[in-house]
Amino acid sequence: MRAVEAGSRAAKAQHESWGAKNPRLMRPVTGTGGMEVALYVTDFDSMEDYGRFWDQVSVSDWFTQLQTDVAAAFPGLRMADTIVMYDAIAD
């Protein structure tokens, strides 16, 4: 998990350059998965901003290399989901 934390820290500036706001790696203290779960979270002002971000990520050499490196170093690591959420009670 330390490598995931280090990689997330290193990716922060790249993600910000593509428009992500407030990138952070969240680790649960309680709940399903416990200490074997990490959630990389970013914020966007709109779905359009998220779309522009993902368009850049999905075609980048960075993303291709990330997938290769992670698979080689951590064959048991599973990227389980991408979850897009919105604040349903925002004013």
C-alpha cells in the first residue's frame, strides 16, 4: 500500500494539470476492506470538466505506463471501480 500512496502522491501534479481539483488518497478507518482499501478522490466543478479530464487521462502515455507498472509490480492489486458522484443537496 505504500507504493500506492507514493504513486498517488506523484500523480497529483499531473492530475491537477489535467484539471482535477483536490486530488487525495483516502484510506478507511472502518468499514468494508479495512486497511486494504484506498480511494483516490478528485473534485471537478462540472461533469464537462470531468469529461475533459478523463479524455486526457485515457489517451495519455502516463495512463498506459501506470497500468503496465502496476500490473507488473502488484499482480494482486485490483482497481475495482470508477465512481462519479455529485452533491445532491448542494445549494
